[in-house]
Amino acid sequence: MSKLKSVAIVGAGPSGLVCAKILLDDGFDVTLFDKQRELGGIWCAESAYADLHTQQPGITMAFSDLLYGEDFAPWQKVHAYLQKYADLFDINRRIHFQTQVISIDKDDIKNDTIPWIIQVKTIDGKNETYKFDFVVIATGLFSKPYMPNFRGQNKFNGSIVNPLTIKSEDQIRDKRVVIIGGGKCATDLAILVGRFARSCHLVFRKAHWMTPRKIGNGYVPIRYLCTKAASVIFTPFPTAPHTALFRFLHRRFPNFFIKIINSISADIMATHGSSLFDDKIFIPQHSFQNEDNLSVISKDFVQLKKEGRIIGKLASIDEITDETTVRLDSGEELQADMIICATGFIREFPFFSERNHQLMGFSKISVAASSDEDTITNLYRRILPVGIPNIGFIGFGGSVYHWMIAEVTSHWLSEYFLGRLILPSETKMQEEIKTTREFLRHIFHTVDFDYKYYWTGPIEMYLKDMGLTLHRTNNWITEYFGFYRSTRFKGLVEERRIKVEKGVTPYHWSGTACQVSKDLSKTLTNCSISTEDDKPSLLPEQVNKSTNLETFSLIWLDANVHITKDNIDSQVKLREAINFLQIFDKADECEKNIKSIENEKVVFIVSGRLGREVVPRLHNLPQLNCVYVYCFDKAGNKQWSDKYSKVNGVFTDLDELIKRITKDQQVREKVEDSVAISIFNRSDKECTHKNLKSENGSFMWFQLLIEVLISMQHNLTAKKELINVCKQQYHNNSKELAIINEFENSYSSSRAIWCRNRKRALEFTNNIPPSDSIRQILFDIKVDIRLSTKPFADVTKLSYFEEEEEILFMLGSVFRITNVVYSKQEQVWVAELMLCNENDHDLRDLFSYHKEKIGKDLSNFVPLGDILFKMGEFDKARQYYKRILTELSTIDLSTASCYFGLGNVAIEQDQYPAALAYHLKALDVKQKFLDENDPRIASSYNQIGAAYRRLGVYDRALEYANIGLEMRLACLDSNDVDLAQSYRDIGLVYYRLSENSLALENFTKAHKIYVKALPENHPDVAENLGYIGYVYNSTEEYDLALEYYKKALDIDRKSLPENHPDIGVISGAIGNVFYQQHDYVSAIDYFNQALAIFRMSLPPTHEFTENAEMRVKNTQRMLLTTTQKAD
């Protein structure tokens, strides 16, 4: 096998990370170097200035393999997204943090056969040297702030700083601050300074268009520039390809699009003219559509300017005349204690020698980004230095499409490294560079590095170079008028590979995962939903000898465990105490096995010599229950083992050891493995918050589970499966096998109680004395036979011990504790209980609702899967649905129900392509058996839309959700719950599109139906209340958001199991509000609650779990920073 080609990437910001991911996909060995302590570039704590936010829609700041949607997000959330991206694709371990690249060179930089030599300096001062086949420069747009020199600045007693040094309001509190600049960075800092400083003067030479983040009813105006149609009104980029449709629109309809753009600017003037543009210096002297530097501002900027806390000056600094006086070129003088130079950034590459700078076409080592000598415009396609092979520059096109351009150019660069791109001659490259520079100078009177915000042309230029299709969606309307987002480039690596292998470009790459095509079966084939890892684990043939179905595992570690006859014979006796016995003679294998156990309690026998080695490392593991040391030197091993509380004893006699383990195990089983009895209080006045609101929900779902189980039809297959599983489980346990054989040969329903209580009756006769972990208790139960209760019966004649005169209560019976007293005569606690009415609990309405719905469809086994799903037991639900599919002999509506359930589970488990495929299969089956207007078909359309929404394909999501709504409106009552679901899901699409007013309108329609049609504490009511909270959070109405979130959380805690993911989701949302309000103590409390739930109910790699972990980490950091400042 040939050695992987190596690539060094300098910089671990957004561009460096996405480039690393794509190069790794293409088989390169990638290493990243970054001088900072963490990844993210400008979006990390080390570089971000205080209150840094993005100034663009969330749809543009995401990569195709990991969706993101928050508009104008704070830097902490962007950093969290990038960290998640790096974790998801295992990039972190490839980054050398706090490593400064000193030199990038080779003997002949024009020779493509010799490697690049990179010299670095590590944090501890060490110099290291590496060799790489290729190099990528991704140091970013904001690597070094530009600091102008002012006449007389040596006279100034205050500080002259760059924006990146401003980390908190404490640095500017009560100071007189002058900010130089009029771009985004300057306006951001003006808000902070306006709030906390004594005065804030914003000094700028040119007024830029300032657009508010939102206008009207929550519309984001800049989103409407994020379309291909927005490119139509401008002079086409000279080197970009243009389709016939683009040329037609550009030729015929530019005035139409100009009117749209001007209407947006007119709305801004009308809405904010009195406050934002009351001073004429803030009014731009050019048309909105010719803007080359658009500033998106928050409502705080407008308010602070209106209050006079931000004062604009159209000027520049002429001279600093004394310790505190700044004179402008207008002659006006300002008093200042601090000057913040928000004057742009420098592009510099100090790791190249002066000679190599010249060879690459860079006139200077360090230049201002906006100067005519900007280095980036001297690169071919803004990527390659002409004539210098095996090196490229990524991430220097600063437009609203910056992240998307970085992703597509990374594909382009990978194609170049792979030798697949056909490049023009060096002369042709130089001619194109000259054409581009002249074009920029003509349009904007400067040679800027930016591909302007409205140009999608450059992206298409790279696609055409790679021979890929320019149209990335299903139809021309979506292509030109749909929001331009990174999902258009989903699957580009595979698209490039297919092109190379087959010599053709795959038709219709829409950028969506598992897009519906004309051939439905082809789509379902592409969306694999039956991988080996996803087989149902409940099938008996998968329960083998290495699977433990009991609570306890017995593990024996001894170098001689397989050698002596006594040890071998003793294994049979030990299995009578704890059936599942594993034997090890090597410490490392045993230790690894114990650490891998998650859901069992380990009883550990170990020799003295090996115990001394491994017990210290294993002792604090939660799965380790207890340790028994078996050795020859009892006194010697007692010395070290006495230090560890889980060591139950040191033994030299094997029979004594077995007897002790057997006796202890009887106690352990009563404590650890007994039938659960839940105790909870009935009212808010009597209960703790946790007991009522969490355990009542668990209680209700347990009752529903019982209802389903007793209503299910069973057959002889179930008995055979149970026997086969038991025989495999107890294959070396002669005692248990005898009982299993007796059961197999003589079991009947009339003997069920006899079989059940035989072993327990024997155990009760063993008279185990009270201990620290066990107390004897007598239940004194009173029953009113007039009440409707769970069944109970006198089973005296069926019992193994008839003299006991036993009464058997059905599983799920509910008792009220009327009194608890201690009987001195009997020396036992007596609990006086009353058997309750079946409906005597707080959630009876909700219970009755669910019970009625379940009762409508008990002709098959599917409702058990539905209950497991609603309980949040997603893995178990998935396994159960798959099992039912294997047992169905024909395809019918039960098949459709299983596919539908599997699709819902896949959505909850972030498996969106599989979810889409399952729901399409469900729809296909339903359409064969149901009328076309049946509401069950509408449900499938609705869930297909939900899958598309999760995939980020919002146009398709809206299309399918609306189809489902129209069908439901035609056949359902106006207050039917399914209608509410349609409105809710449509609202979610609009929410994802930041159409907050439309989202709120649909959520409100859903809420009105829910409160009429559902019981008060139904989880769907809570879920919808949470969505309304999301909208208010998005519009920064935090008090309203918190109000709705808390209502939702209160219902969820009452009606769901305590570890249900929905409780975690809403807890995280509340934490997020507190975080945005800088209440980090409250925020971290809710984030920790959410994380604890997700760790209990979801996989560690689930999006919710990872997000919660990042939120906790970020909040801890902010809390620490705040505490340090307070000190």
C-alpha cells in the first residue's frame, strides 16, 4: 500500500477545519498548526472581542455536513459549532495547538517533486521541523489588526488598542472612548462602549449602509440577498460561468430586482430614519445595491445613538495634541482616554521569506487587506500562487458566503492536490488575475479581497473547474429564489469520485441527503436502513452465551484459575450463586472487560498478587460492587485490602469463599435486584418537586405499558423463544437447567403462580437477619372490593406453600400508605396500605386519553413500540419495531405502522436519511391499503416533511407539511389533534427559516387546538409551548420565552418519565435564556440538568448530548471569567 500524501494546514479556524475534513475524506494525512490555545480563529475566547456576534444569517455560517441555523449568533455559539464539527470528524487530535509556524520553505519552491519543510516553535519553546507533500494556508481574514500611526500619539496618556484586546466592559467603563472606523467591528464595539463608557465617539471617513438585523415582523432583510437571484442585478463576475437562465434574467429583469433591493433600503429609512439617519453623516452617499461594506446592526445601536450615547463623526484623526485631546481633520477636538482602532486587518504571511514572497507575487510581507497591493488578488482563483506548486490559500474571500466559499474551494484544492484539475498556462493565469483586478477597481475603485456578498458566481466558477453541475436544486425557482445554503454542497466528495470513476457528473445533485427522485425505489436503496449494526437486539437468536441477562456478573481473575482442579470444580458451584461467570488469567484483559461493563454489577474474585495490582485502579468504578480476595497469605493480603471498602474479605479456603459469596448474594439480590416499589406523593403541598413532577409521569407510563402488555395476543412461539434464551443463558448451570426443563415439559397457565413463587418462597424461609441494607417490613393491606382496582386473587391452592394463604396483586397495583408504625412485639415495621381505585391518581385524564387511543389498535403488536417511543425508550422501540417486521408474514398496515415508528425513532436519534427512507416506505405501503384521503396517509406526509426539516431541506419540508395539512383539513374536525400537529410542523419550518411571525402564527393555531382537544398535562401541549418560547427567544423577548419554557417544563415533569429527552431539551432552552441574560449560575444549573438527562436517555454522540456538554463547558468558562473579574 502506498503511503498517504501529507498535508499541513496553517490555521484551525473555520476554513482550516473544513479543508481538513475534505482532505481527510479524500485520503490525505492531515496535520493542522495553530498558534492559539483552541480552534476557531476569530471565534474563540483568545481572539473574539467582547460581544462579538455574526452579522449574517445562520444559513450562511454552516458547512454542508453539520447544519446550523441561528441568525446573528454570539461568538460562543459559533465556537461551539466549530468544536462540534471538529469532534464529529475527528479533527481535534490532528491539531497542534499553541504552535507558531516560523518558516515554510524548500530548496526550490517551484519544484513539485520535493517536500515542503515547515519549522515551528511549540509553547514550551522547542523548535521542531516537519516535511509535507502539500501546504494549505488558512490563517484567516482577521489574523492581525491594522494599527495606524497618529501624529503626536507619543503625547497621549491613554491607551491606543485594537478591537481584539477588548474582552469586557470593565476595560472601557467610565472612560471617554474614540472608535476609529465605520464597519462591523466598529459598530459592534460602539454598542458596548455606548452602554458602559462615559462617552463614545464613532469616527469614520465613509458612511456605509447600516441595515438592522430585522425589519417589519421579524424579517431578516439580508437573508433576501442570499439568493442567486440577487446576483442578477449586478455586473457579472468576469471569470464566473453563467447559465442561459442567469443571462436571460440579467438581461431582462435587473430593474425588477433593483426595485426589490431599493424597497428594502426604503423600509430601513422609513423605520429608522428618525433615529439612525437623523444625522446626515450616517446617510450613505451611494445606492444600496452598490454597497461594498454592509454593516448589520442590532436595535441597541439605534437606541444608543438616539439617546446620544453614540455620537458619529465623519472625519479622521489629524493629530493627538496632548495627553487627552484628539483633533480631527474637520478641526473639531475630542477628549479621550482610549482610542480603539477598528481599521481593518492585515494580511501577512511572516513564515515566508522575502524571496518567496516575491516568487509568489506578493509585493510586501504585510499589507492592509483593502489596499491595491492586497496579496490575495495575486493568486489564481484566489487560491494558487502562479508557478508555485503544491501550496494553496483558503478562506480569504470575505463575503456573506465566506464559509461556503471556503468549503467549495477546499474541494477545488483537493482536486488540485489529487492531480485532477487541468490548469491553464501561467500566462493565462496572470491574464485572469489582471482582468479580475481591473474589474474590482472599475466597480469599487479599489482592489479588494472580497467576493462581494451578492455574488454566487465565484462558487459556480469553482464547480465548473471541477466539472460539476452548477444547478444544485430540483427546479429553477428553488435554484434562483431559494436561500443559498451549504446543503447545496452535501455529498460533493462522493460526487467528485463518481465523476472520476464514471467520467460523468451525477445528475441532479441537490445538496440534500436522500432527496426524493423520480424513482422512489432508487432513493430508498440509497438511504440504507438495514445495516448490520442496526439489527434488532431483542431477537432470541442474538442472545448468546456471552450475553448476561441478570443484574450481577461474577468475574474471577487468577493466574492459576484454569490450572488447578479445585478451581475448575469450584466454577460450577459459583454459578449456582451468580450464573454469569467470566474467567481471566491475565490482568489487562480482565481490567479492560470490567471497564467496558455498563449495565451490570460486578462481583470480583481476585488472587492476592493480581489484586494488589488491579484493585486500586478498579475500586472507584461504579459497576464494581464488591471484591473477594482468594489467596494463600491471608495476613499479608489483608494489609493492603483493608484500605478498600469494597473488599468483602480475604479467603484462603475455597469452600468458605463460595459459602460467603452465596450468602452475600442473597442479600444483594434483595437490595439490588428486587421488584421495584415506587413511592410518590399526591399533591404539590406534600411533595418534593422531583417526586411529583417526575415520578408521577413515570408511574403513568408504567401503567400504560401494563395495559398494552396484558392486551397483546401471544402464541407458543413466545414460550419457545423464552426457553431457548434461558437455556443459552444457563448452559453451564445444571441447577437452573433442571428448573428450565421442568418448565418446558410441564408448564401451563394454571401452574404459572406455582412456578413464580417457588424460588421466592424458599428464599423467604432462609430467615436472613436484618442488616444495614435490609429492614424487615410487614405490609398490612386493606381492600375495598367495591372499587375498580387492578385484579387481585387468593392463590392459596396454587401456591408452592399452601399454608402461607397468599394473596397475589397484579403488577402495577397502586396502594395508598395510610400509616407506618414499628411493632415492638413483632420487632418489625408495619406499613398500613389501602388498595387504590384504578383512576385514583393525578394524571387520570391523561392516562384515560392514552388508554383510549391505545385501545383502538390492539389487533397487532405495534402499540407496545409506540408506548416505548413515547416513554423516550428509543433504542427499545426501534428494536421492537424491527422484531415485529421480522415476524410479519405479509405486508399490511402493521408493516406500515412499523416503518412509521422506525422513522419517528430515527428522527429522534439524528438518523435523518434513514428517517426519510422509513417514512417513504410507510407511505408506499399505506397507499396500497388505504383511501387516498385517509388521515393516516396525511400523517406520513407530515413526517416526511419533518425528516426533510431535520435535513435542512426546508422547501421540501414545507411542501410535504402543507400536503398533510390540506388532507387533514379535508377529512378531520377543525379541533382534531392531527391538525395541530400539521400547524406545529409548518411553524417549525418557518422558525428554521427565521420567519418568526409565520412560525408564531402556526404555533398559536396549534396551541388553540391542543388546549381544546388534549388533557391539560399532555406532553404535546408542552412541546408546542416550548416552540412558542423558541420564537420569543429568537426575537430577544426573553421574559416571554422564559414564561413559555417554564410552562412547558412544568407539564413535561408531570407527564413524562423523569429522564425523557424532552425534559432535557426544554431545560437546555431555559438555560440558554439565562445564559443570554448573563445569569451564568442559573444557566449552568439548567444545562447540567439537561446533560444529566441526555446522558441517561441518548447516545453520547447524539447532537443533544454533545450540545449540552459544550454549553456546560462554555458556561463554566464564562462563570469563571465573571467570578475572577468580581474578585
